[in-house]
Amino acid sequence: MSARITPAAPVVGLCFMALVLEGYDLLMYGTVVPSLLSYDSWNLDGTQVGMLGSLAGVGMLVGALLAAAVADRWGRRRTLLTAVLVFSTAMGVCAFAPSPEVFGVGRVAVGLGAGVLMPTAAATLIEFAEPGARARSVALGFVGTSIGGILAGVLSLWLVPAYGFRAMFLAGMVPALVFLPVMLRYLPESPAYLNARGRHEAAAAIVDRYHLQHAASSAPAEPSPRRGLRALFGADRTVATLLFWGMTLVCLLVLFGVATWLPALMKSAGYPLGAALSFLLTLNVGGAAGALIGAVLADRYGIKPVTATFFVIAAVSLLLVATAPPLAVIYLLVLLAGVGTTGTQIVLNTFVGTFYPASCRATGLGMALGVGRIGAIIGPTYGGLFVALGAGTTWQLLAFAVPAVVGAVLTLLVPR
């Protein structure tokens, strides 16, 4: 990956930081599952903890659909700022929740803000990227999601045993107090949005400042671009749109199911809490590595074969973890599972975003991620049901490998 600093680097950096916060807020839940299960004041069982995990997916579903409805109309800058404010405030609600019901409301709000952020950030990164490096630009921004998960894993090793689950949520709220003013000051608006609103001088100034003339000159002419849901269907788009929805659904089912239940699964397999939490840390390191490696490969060899390969990596690594190999091999396989889950989703965001024109890019990403949130909702509950039924670790991992295989098949069906 090139180390050259581009004029759009500040935009990538701001999206990266927003996604670090979002990644922490979403992926830290798996680190507090053992603490929630042992919290006597609430007396929660596995199914209830899984349902609380799924509530963030409900919020993300609504948030992604909101992004599809408003981001291309309301402006991406305003949408991104609102999203960060919402999920950061919601982390404070979870930290001080007096009951599981209030905690659940906070989890929905965390998902709501995150659901709005992801498609809007992806559309922004693609618009400000150089045409030949779009996958790398999106990966550099979205690797923040994995970095947030890594930070959650590191902090959990200290905070959860010492202070319980509330400290993890409080730690997710505080950084936004510093970052939001920076984002408000330096994040630019989308030139495509400004042009669509007749603010051509403001759009031209941003194009000049960030050297985006390539975007203006290379974009196909759209005298009357279709917007909203209608733009996602019709000739050459309907089949791909439906396949993107299915791919995102199964990817997020596996991602959130594994991220939620991996520490508890490994703890039930006989590993101490610290080791079980370190597996989640390893999973997120793999996600960050997968995003960066996948981006380079996608820009060089094409995004479709890379996406399909990453789905297969997720399935194979989970299947092999189920065979209970030596500990060092398990860490390697969990790392690869991160490549095939979070890494796949980041590459898939680029796949979807680059398929649609700028006029409906946030709508296309928002709808794909919105439908995909059904998988994020199902994933934690799906895993919780296996725990409640007393299924062994092997069967639980096999259950998450199957949807990954389905994702690879759907990817191969996407038309050129």
C-alpha cells in the first residue's frame, strides 16, 4: 500500500477516528458478555444476554435505513456528526443503566448511530478517493472499526476483571467529547451533495482543495440521476442489489455472532477469562489486517474474487477451530476468522459503494447495510440459542461457518 500522503488524507483520518469510536462501541460487547452473565443484580441468562447483543443490530438496521433515506439529501457531513453524537451518548446510557431495560435502550441507540455512520462514511471515503485506490481509501478508514475492537480487547483485559462491564461503556463515551469538535471544524461536505443543491461555488472550492478534479472529469454524466430506492433497481442493477443485500446479511450474521460469543465459547471450553478475552482481541487484529490486505488485493486483482475468497477463509478457519487444535494454531485460526469476517465486510462495503454512482451511493450502501443488519440482529441471538440448548463449542462454530459459505456463493453470482 502506497505511503504517499494525498490531499484527501484529512478526510480519511476523520472517518478513521469516527470508525474507531464506532468499532469500539459495537465490538466491545463480546468482552462484557461473561461479566453480564455473572452480574447478580440482573440475573441474566445466555438467551437474554444474546438478545441484548442483538438490540444493537436492531438499531443498526434502523440507522442504515435512515442513512439511505437522508444522507444523500441531508448532507454527509451533518449525517456523520449526528451519528457520532448519538452512539457516544448511548454508551453513557449503557454505563449508568439501572436496569436491563434501560441498558437495552442504550444498545439500540448505539446501533442507531453506528448504522447511520457506516454507509455515510463509506460513501464519503469513496467520493474523496483517487479512482485507482478506492478500496485502499475505504480500508484505511474502515480499519478504524477493527482498531476500535482491538482497543476494546486490550482495555477489557484490565477493566472487566477489575471494574465490570460498566467501565467498558464509560470508556467508549469519553473520547467523543474531544473528537466531535475536531470533526465539526475540519470535516468537509460532499461536493456531489453541494452540486445537487445548486451550491456550485462551494463544491468547486472543495474539489480544488482536495484535488478532486479527477472525480469531476471521470464521473459518467447523469443529466437526471435517479435517486432513492428506484436508483438501485432497473437494468443492470436489480440482481446485483439483491445479491449485495444477501451477502451483507450473512457476513454480518457471522461477524456479530462470532464477536459476541467467542469469549464465552472459549471460556466454556476451559480457557480462563483473560485468555478468552484475548481471542476477541486476536479476532479484531485479523479484521484490521484483512481490511488492509484485502484492499491492496482488490485494487490489483478485482474486488469480486477477493470478497469470495475472504468468505471462504472465514468458513474454513471456524471449521478448523472446531477441531480443537493446539493453542498456538487456535490463535492463528482466530486471526484468520477476523480476516474473513470484519475484513470481508470492509471489502464488501467498497464492492457495494463502487457499484453505484455518487448520486445514490449512500442510498445503495445504506440499504445493503440496512438489510444486512437483519444478520447482525440474528447473529448474537443465534449463538445464544445454541448456548441455551447446551450445544458444544464444535456445533456452535459449525453453525457460523455455514453462512460464510453461503456468502461466498452469493459473491460469485454477482454479475460483472
